[in-house]
Amino acid sequence: MTPGMGRGAGPAAPRSADVAQLAGVSRKTVSRVLNNEPYVSAEARRRVLAAADELGYRLNHAARALASGRNRSIGVVALGTAGYGTASLLVGIEQAVRDAGYALRVVNTPDGDPEGITGAVESLLEQGVDGVVVSEPIVEGEVSLRVDVPVLFLGAPPAFSADRTVTASVGACALARAATEHLLDLGHATVHHLAGPRRWYASKDRIAGWRAALAARGAHEPPLVEGDWSADSGYAAGLELASDSSVTAVFAAGDEMAIGLIHALREAGRRVPEDVSVVGFDGNPVFAYVSPPLTTVRQPFDAASREGIRLLVHAIEKPDAELPPTSDPPVELVVRGSTAPPPSLQDQRHLQIT
Amino acid sequence: MTPGMGRGAGPAAPRSADVAQLAGVSRKTVSRVLNNEPYVSAEARRRVLAAADELGYRLNHAARALASGRNRSIGVVALGTAGYGTASLLVGIEQAVRDAGYALRVVNTPDGDPEGITGAVESLLEQGVDGVVVSEPIVEGEVSLRVDVPVLFLGAPPAFSADRTVTASVGACALARAATEHLLDLGHATVHHLAGPRRWYASKDRIAGWRAALAARGAHEPPLVEGDWSADSGYAAGLELASDSSVTAVFAAGDEMAIGLIHALREAGRRVPEDVSVVGFDGNPVFAYVSPPLTTVRQPFDAASREGIRLLVHAIEKPDAELPPTSDPPVELVVRGSTAPPPSLQDQRHLQIT
DNA sequence: TTGAAAGCGCTAACAA
DNA sequence: TTGTTAGCGCTTTCAA
């Protein structure tokens, strides 16, 4: 094959040797300029840049990767769902990765099952990524996998063993606790929880936060209701919960489930927030405009992905250094119209006024 | 550098030569097995596979890319937003790309401006992708860029010249037309349109569909209102539209804008759908559970991305063959509770009954 | 059906 | 500050 003639019949793509020749320097000097290495005279640098520009030179990353052993790319294993949460996380990751000067490779695991994750990581490793991000994994049981690059677990504890593992989280546990405490503060005797699928770490975190808040106040812990993040499943859960008149407050593990839940509650004749208060989880801004506007906690997707990528890049570039200290992301409760004091307290106030 | 000693102090990563040695064949035979090439005896194949498995061999994609000139990867230029639409599209693309046996690289263009797209494509080209997907671009003016691989424009006409260009779309124009016609069929004299930012091709398509429907019925075309896809901007537009009592039907170019719009309308004392009907655009299932449930058109993200990637892969693998025929995606109108006949017709019916 | 030799375009180590 | 040399791990000739 003629070099550079891969596609169509255009002229051969210029190589670093062409640039070197035109600039009148050696290939190594071209390499130095392109990699911002020191020990290049300003004059040589200028000439190389001018020659590269004139030729329309484009560095061949595959060759660089092969020669240097480093790829400057990070792979992310994402969930194949288009929810607000997962999408926000992916956007944040892309940005942070690009800012760090790395390329991003994405593999989805539609079902998020362990084999799926293993296969996805494996394929990223083959592609030669310098680091891997496992975003919101679903894991039952340990996955064993030989990984020789740092791995970042976003929103979950390490799901398999790797030489260098870093974690960062959105602080879901603290957020769930804040959501539950908000309801308790309003005077509700206890708070029901509409959780995500139990297989997800994200669900576990939120359940843990909810439990902690309940326990701290000595509140009775009602049985858990489980959904699948969808509004449909929230609706189904709402049908169930509506038949129990003792339910006055529900913390849903996702905004969309909360919306479905409220719909079912209202169809069953229970008013929100007068009879039942509902808190969501995520912070999708569109739900400020539904009726009632949804009280929720905002997940700091941006902060978490930025922080996580910072740690990952650190682990990649300084394998032997200590990890820099990390700070917990802020907890942000967005109080809107779907929460109110329980009916009992509302009545009391009403009687006092009368 | 000792081969394979890049990270940590583990044993050297096995190379194809190691596999060849263990299997007792040549490196070329290993290569043949790994690439599913013909002319390998079953026995040789078995031995190679066994050796690879025993060694935990992982193919080095960078080396393959360098030697073969092909990368088996596709790059996508996406928008750095976490909206339901863009996220759904990206998920669909990833799936289709993976199914086709390619790896996916992602670069976002936060602002979607022309320079952003140019830079993003450039960086993908450096990474050696075999094809590029430009997803829902925003373009004002032509971007000129030397691209020597096929480019797929998803939901937009070619934004810059490339040797081989393919396009696929969600059929936004037909969808917008269907949404508008639904309103017209209900008896509304005309339909207002809350458009997306004018710089987006996606907005233009929807405007064109809306106009076509209006023109076909001889309906008067009211002035356009422009939002930025957010619920906030829909709310702002709703405030504006609410003051005009002649408005009885609005087609919003996005579900979220529609939700904001409805909220503003109701705050201003106009009932939905009794006084004003609203149709959204996207088909996010969560909006079946708000009040009123949102009538919308569903974008066939999956079909469009699948079709687009099919064309792109065809263009990559058979550069000289004709493109296969393409079919228009289906138009799916989801009628829910946010649309009804205009007040005038409701009154008439009422009078007749009385 | 198989193998030997020659690169792909770049960077690393060393020498100048 | 610069250049020379020798690979990186794979695929591609082309010959056996």
C-alpha cells in the first residue's frame, strides 16, 4: 500500500519526515516540537510549526502510541441509558477528560451485568487506554479481571481488583440523607422510600442514606418499594403506596420515578403535597415546571466527574505518588412545591387558627 | 523501556510472537487467526486460540492500526448537553457502532460553534478514526476542512465538504408537520411555534415542517417565538404568548420547552388544553405522567442512528460501491392530554347539546 | 496452507 | 541544542 493512500485517490498524507525535511531539521526535532519538549530553539520550533502548517500535517496517534507506550486516552464504561443522570455524568466526564488532554473512548453495557462490564473493560484495554472509568456500575458479586491501568469508580466502591483504583462519588448517601431529613423536619413521622433496582450501587447508597436519617431520628423504617428508575415504575409504585393511608412522605431515588409516583397518588385521590409529600433525586431542572414543582436533591455530576478524572489522571501520570486529598461534593437540596408538613400538623395549625 | 513494563512491575504483556512460539506457528499465522482470515488449518487455529488464552494475550490495537492503516474506530462529535434527545442519540450511535465491530471515540463541542466542530473533527482525525459522525450540528456558514474519511451528518445537511458524505435523519421535518397537522385537525385556526435556537439545524427542520403544514391548509403563519431548548426558555416564551388571547395552539420544538410553556400559560390563567393546546417534540416518556400528560411526537433516535451508522460503515468498507437505499423513519405522534379542540369549537358543541 | 522479511510513523536512548 | 539509531507490535507483501 502506498503510504497515505488509504482512502480515495488524494495525495499521500504528510509524515513527520516530510515536515522535518521542509523545515530542514531532523525528525526528532519535529517530535520535540510537537510534544512541547524542552531543548528546542525558538527558531527551530517556528520553522517546524510553519512546515507542519504548510503541509497540513496531522500527527499519527497510533504510531505515537505504539512507540511511546502511552495513548493519551481514557475509556469509559457507561450505561446504555439516556437518563438525565447518566447523560449528565458522561458529559461531565468528557469535558474533564478533554481538559486533561486525553481522548475519550466509550463503551456501553446495555444491561450493566458483570460479564458486560468485564467485556467492556477488556475491549477498552485492547484499545490501549491509559485509564478506565466505570460509571455507576451494577454489580452483583465480584468481577475478576486483570487490569494494569488505573481504574476510576464513579459513584461506587471498587467492583473488581485492579492495581490502582480510585473512586469518586456524587455523595449519594449524604444527598439521600438530606432528602429524608427534609421530610422528617417537616414533621412526618416516617418516610417511605421508592428505591432503584437493588442490583445498582446507586440504589444502595440512597437506601443507606435514607436508613441513616431514619435511624438518627428514631423513626420507624417502613418496607422498601423498588422501581427501575423509569416513570412507569414510579407510577406502579404509587398505585401500591396510595392504598396505604399511613403513607405521608415518600423519598424517590430518581426524579422520573417521583413524577410517576405523584401521578399515581393523585389519580388515587391523594393530594400532593397536602396528603403526601414527595422528594425526588437528581435535580433535572425541567421538573421545576410541573405541578407541583418537584422538591429534589441535586446531584453534583460536574464536580464528581471533574474530581474523579483529576484523580485518575494523577494515578496515570504519577503512578507512585500519593493520591491528592479529595473533598466531598456539596449537598444541595432544592425545595419546591411537592413537600409540605403532614396532614396531622396542617390540621393542628388550622385548629389553632380557628 | 522493557517491553510491556509500562505500568507497575507486572510481567511483560504477551505479544503475538509469544503466542506464536507457544502455539508453534509463525506470527503471521497468529495474525490470520486473530483476523479471521482464511487459509488456516483448524488445528493451527485451535492451537493459537489456546495459546492466546493461556497467555492472557491482548491484541495491541495501536500496532494494528499503524500496520494496517485502519483503526476500526468511529469518532462522534456530540453536543455537550445532557438533554434527552442528544443523550438518546449518543446511546443509539454507540450501540450501532459497537454492533458494527467498531470502537467509539467521543468529542463534545460545548458551544457547537463552527470552530468547535472543526477542532473536534480535527482531533478525531488525528486519532485515526475511520469515519466521523457529526451529531445535530449547529452551523452558521460553511466550515472548510480537509477530511479524508467518510462523514455522517445526523439530522442535518452536510456542514462541510468531505470526499464521502452520508446523511441520516430522524425525519424532524415530517414530525414537525405531523405535530402541527394534529393541532390543525383539532380545529385550531392556526398554530404558533416555539422554536429552538435558530442556529441549530434541528430548529430549522422543525420550523420548515411547521410552515409546510400551515401552508398546506392555508393557515395564517404567526410570528415565531424562539427558545433555547430549556424549560426555562419555554416558561419565558409562555409568559409572552399568554398575553395574546388569540393563541389557542402552540407547537414547541422540544418537550422541555413545552413543559415550561404550559406552566407559564397556567400561571397566567389560561387552561391547558381547554384554552390553549400544546404539543411537544422528542417523546420523553416521563411526560406521560405530568398534568396534563404531554402530547408529543416521538423522535426515532434508534432507527436514525442505526441507519446512519449502517451507511457510514458501508462508506468506510466499500468506498467505491453505491450507497444502499435508505428509508425514511416512521412518524409517530403520541396524543395525550395537552391537546384539545379550540375554545370556539368546544363552545359550539356545548351550545348544541344544551 | 504457511512462513520470512520488510515496513507502518513515531519516540527513546544515546551520542554529538 | 540537535541528530542518529533502533525499535514499538502488528500486518503486508511475496515466496515456499
